[in-house]
Amino acid sequence: MIEVSAGIVYDREGRILICQRGEGRNNAHLWEFPGGKLEPSESPEDCLVRELKEELSLPSAVRGVRCTGEAQGILFHFIDADTAALPVPTEHEDVRFVTPRELLHFDFCPADTLVARQLAFAGVRHAFWDFDGTLLDSYPAMVRSFVAAAGDFGIAITPERALSLMKENLRYCCEVVGGENGVAAGELIAAFRRHEQDELMLGLPPVEGVPEALTVLHDRGVQHYVATHRDLQCRELLEKAGLARFFAGYVTQEDKLPRKPAPDMLLHLMDRHGLDPSACVMIGDRPLDTEAGIGAGVLSVLLDLEDRFPDGRCDLRVKNASELASLIL
């Protein structure tokens, strides 16, 4: 098997060197960590030092191997190193030093993508979770409740349209449907809440991958918090789902803070628990959640299960919560 060394090369400011592959090469225009193939009888560390000098005229001091991984039939050794010099590119389209967080905004080669994400999330120790559609799969119950509430006023609406509107938010859904049918949004909301209580009595299942992600991240030292527009009933629902034990704090409707995408809920959690924004991430299933994270100065992850929000702003987009477990080591 071909073996390759890839350098996680830090400058004096703690930024990491990344390089863009040139035209005509495999994975052209994608970004990578610099390095190259091992020669016979060469160690991964010696290979990296040699490749950095040959390709970038860059002297380096190796710290050690961070991790290894296989991709596209090649064994990659990712090696931490330091440099006090500037690279001189001869083969790459572009080179630059970026902060770990900025790594999330570059398209990396397949072999480098997960490592880049892990570096960006390396300092995360606190996770803020939205509730509906992120932790618990409440939308099927909410859709049934809204369809029933609309029916109370003689309004017929398909589950698909109800879900699409509610993904914006419940009030928006009630304003649109109520406005089309001459019913006050407040009346629709009240009817919705009555029907929803019947659904909630049965409990709500976790979103796929969430129990696994919570368990793994908790075991790796990450503390979890809930930031939701719901009231404190969310604790009971998490208890029924067997997940309440993971959460160290909540901010809910009772706190009377501005709703997301305003960042106030997250700022309140950080202030209450003395958290450093650089160690926090916001996880939610809608752009209003990630916008709140961006506004609060924390990392943001969009759990976009159905690709509903291709243009939603976020630092990272995932399709299954289980992907989060691989980010924080």
C-alpha cells in the first residue's frame, strides 16, 4: 500500500498551513495538508520534513504523528509540526495559513476532510442543542397536531405543506395558513397546542443518531445544554426518551428571552455557566439555530436531515447526528 505523510503545520500564531491542488492533478482545486509519498525505508516524520523542504522550501520541526487513516487505497499519516518560516509554493495553486475554525470553510480532498473538521472542533467542550427536530423527532407529532387544528376551522392542509411551513417556525405557519383562510394566527396556535398535548403524552422518539452522539461526546468530556423556544416540558420529554441525564443546563420559554435567530439564549447560557464562546457549538435543524450560533460567536452545525436548507449559513452541515461523534476526540 502507498503511504503518504500529511503535515498539520502550525505557524507561530497557531494557524495551520493548507495548500490548494493545481490544475491537472487528482482532486484539482481542492485543499489539502502538505506532504507526499514515503520513500523506501523512510519514516513518516522524515518524509514530511523532506516534502516540506522540496515542495515549499519550508523548514519544520516535527512534533509527532497525530493520527493515521486510509482513503482511496492510500495510508495517510497526519503529523503535527511547527514552522517559523513562510512557504514558497512551486506545485500548488495557492497556500495559506488559517485558524482551525476557518478550516471548515474550505473544500478539502477526501483524505483530509475529517481531520480538518476535527482540528476545527478540537477545542469544543460545550454543545448547545435545539430541541424540536434536533434532539427529539417532534415534527411528525407537530404535523398531525397542526393538521387537526386546521381541521377544527374547516381548513384542509397536506402534511407536507404543514411541515414545510413549520420548519420556518410555528407562528409563521399559523400566520400563513390563517391569513389564507381568515383565521387569526393566535386561534390556530391555541388549537394546535391543545392537539399537541395529546401527542406529547405519548412521548417523542430521539432523532436518529442523537443518543449515540450524546453518549460519545459526553464520554469525551463535552457538556450538553438545551436552547429551545419550548417550555420546561422539554425536560420531561427528554426524560421519557432516556436523554435528560446528558444535559447540564436549559434555556427555555420561561427565561423570556428573544427567540432565535437572536443570539440571546446562547449568550445567556454562556453567562450563566461561565463558558468560553471558543469552546462552544450550537447544533440545530434550522437556519435560525445556526444564525443564533453565528450571532453568539460560537461554532454552528446545521443538522439538515432532508437537505431543506442548502443556503442556510453554518460552519458545518451534517445529515445525521452520529457524524458529530467523530468530530471531537
